[in-house]
Amino acid sequence: MSLAAEYPVTQRCIGPVQRLAQTPGWIYDLDNPYLHGAYAPTLVEADADALPVEGELPADLCGAYFRNGPNPRLAPKNRYHPFDGDGMVHAVYFRDGRAAYRNRYVQTAALAEELARGHSFSPGVMGPFDYSVSRFGIKDTSNTDLFCYAGQLMTLWYNAGDPYSLDPHSLATRGAFTLDGRAQRRLSAHSKVDWATGELLFFDYGDEPPYMTVGVADPAGKLLHEVAIDLPGPRLPHDIGFTTHYTIVHDLPFFHDMEVLRRHRYRVLSFHRDIPTRFGILPRRGQSADLRWFECEPCYILHVTNCWEAGDWVIMDGCRSTNPMPAARDGEGELASMLAYMRLEANAYRWRFNLVTGEVREGDIDDLNTEFNKSNPLFHGVASRYSYHQRIPLYEEGGHTLRFTGLVKYDNDSGACTQWAYGDGVYGSEAVYAPKVGATRASAEDDGYVITLVTDSNDWSSHCLVFDATDIAVGPIARVRLPGRVPAGFHASWGRGEELYR
């Protein structure tokens, strides 16, 4: 079936004045920087085929770039935080040298109930939490991560919420998703699909024992294994890693005080610099007794790049923060804690764990402030060199989380990097690595494409950029003009054409 038949045009490209009009009127009454400019939500759900392209789309680029992010539909009840926005998925589909676009809200139970009432009633992460509204105490927005699994596009929430199933072509929400054979639905955002086996490696966490569970599901969505992880109390792990034989879980010294949450219904986060970071290495289908903990320097980690085995060693690359809660700045008022937390300070880092001696080696790959790190998913779980990060200026340079100013490619073995700046007032999205059609682990690791979305605040136009992964410094080999403004968002993933179009 052709792209034209699959993705009929219902909206053409429009000008910057019309784009600004797509934002809901209520945002102009709210003094919150994460509701304005690059972060302003859009109310338009669009479909467009035969998108205009500068340059040439490669014939061996086939699949879809999917990106999730916060897009509040109704005026928030309380102080708005970007984690509170309703999930919206943007997708750019590539096939036969052409591109199509679609975006849709994730139709969560919370959004449906608010639309039925005609107003927002859900509290957000800035508090106060209200457990009469939901079992999470706040709104589960499914706005954080997404990936293709078991023939569907799954969206997930950062705070270990209910995953939702979307049709990967139409983006229509099919409903909440539960693994077959699992007693509960909740999953954390950065559960992972192993492309080599098709298995889902998932984790879940909460404020009551067991504070974390880790499990494996088969490619069809059936639970194979799940085990509780013994932690000293509630934690806020954001990611996991995996190798061919192991899963790596995180116990990080950045967590909240449960007594404050119980008594005052506010989550107060603290970074405990006197508590080591611990990484637990567990056989993929291991039991609690098989878990081995390794202590490292205190830090917080949002995102893992890749993990693999090398003889007696397990190696993990990721981005590390030693200051996950920067100090608030003068004049920031009641939003000070949120604004501080949203100033992401992190850099590329490598940890090594010896499974025989228990030795730990760790150190910087580079000191550049980067995050939202991605790598070639064909090589997840086995040795790899390259990763693709978003450049985030520091606060002193005018930096804000999600306002990405450039693409950075790392050689994680040498620490060498190349960069491409998006341009003044242009902000990017998390970039994905898109393997060429038919690529395998026998192919060169970076012989493919890197894809991101950018929005230009000078005219509020948005584009999808396609780079040759071997040389991002030359700039994009193709720029696809999108039919509307794309707000800043969270995570992206690549859907392989071999799976989407079979």
C-alpha cells in the first residue's frame, strides 16, 4: 500500500501566525515558563502525506520516528510541571524516499475523565498529591517514553504508570496494556525491548514494598519471569540496562521522604551525597539471591546508553549527574524547586563491574553537558562504541531541560565527539538511530541514520532532520518540513520498516 493511501492529507503546511494560534488560550493566563515558547502545547492533531523535503531521503531509510511528550489539553488545576502534560505522540513515517506525518493525543483514562468533566481536576507532581484521584496520587499522563513491542506502539509514564497501546500506523489509542500472566499493569517508562530476542525487559517501582520488581516478557506480550528487588526504601530509578545475560538495576541516592509525603502530600526530593550509588547485576531470569550489588560514587542517572559483557566484566555507558537538584535561583518564586530540578547537568560516563573480583572502575567519557543519549538498538546488550546525545547549555549559558541546542556523536571508547548545532533559537528532540533496511550486527555500527525533530522559535516552523550517522558534523542530508509546530518533548524511538510494513 502506498504512503498516500495509508496517510491521507487532512492538513497542509501553514504559516507561523496560524501556528501560534494553535496553542490553547488559557496558557496566556499562567505564568509558567514550561507552558510558553518552545514548550507551548498544541491543540491540533494532524495528518499529512508527501511532505516537502530539502535534500534527498535515502531509499534504504524505512520505518518511523516516534516521539512522546507533554501536551496539556486543559488548564492545569495546580502549579504545572512538564511531567504533568497529557501525552502526545508525533510520528514521521519514511518509505520509498518519501515522508508522512501524524500526531495524536494518548487517550489515557485520566484525560478522558477530565474531558468528560470539562476541566482538569488532577493534581500534578508539584503537589499536593491526592490518592482519591488516582492510585498514583497524581495524573498518569503516559507522556514520557514509547517503543514498538508485540505489534503495537506502547507509551509509558516516567513515574511507573499504566502503559498504553497505540496503533503504530494511525496512532489511535487501543487502551491500557497488561502483560499476559502478570497480576498488575504498572511499568516504568524505560523498560527495554531487546531487538535480538524481541523480549521486553521491564521494571516497576513504588512507595510500598516491594519497592522494585524486574521481569521479562516474551515477544508476544506474555510474562516469562518477574522478581522483587530488595531495596532499603522507596527509590526513583529512571532506567535499567541489559546485556546478553544480565539486567542492571539502579539504587540511586536521590529519593523522597515518605513521612513528608504521607503527612503533607508533597514529594520532597533530596540528593544524599553520603550514600553510594549501587548497581545490581541480575541474571536475566535470576532470583533475588542471584543479585550482586556494586557500590559507586554518589550520583543520579537518567539514561543508560548501552551495556555489555567483556570477559569477567560488565560495562555500562550512560549519562551521570552529580548534582541532580541544583540550587534555586533568586527571583524564581514558588516555581523555584521545579525550575532547579529541570536544569539537567550530566555528562557521558562509563562504569565497569568485575563479576569475579567485585572490582569497580568508573570515570568520565567526556565533560560536555549532554543527555537524552541514544545508540544503535541492534547493538544493545553487546559491545558498542557510538552514541548520540543532545547538547544542553548550562544555566549560565541560558540552558533549560528539553531545550536542546545541538546533536553530539560520541566515540565512547576514545571520548572523541563531533557536533552539529541546530542554530540560534532552534531546539531539537531526542535523536534516534535508524539502521538501514536489512542491517544486522554484522553491519558497521554507525552505517545508518540519525533522526530528530527541531522547532525554530524564529518562525515556529518544525522540521524532521535526517543525518548520515557516520558524519553528523556535515549537517542533515535531508530536512522534512512538518505541517505544524511541534512542542518540546521527552523521548523518541525508531520503528523498523521490516516490522511496520510486513
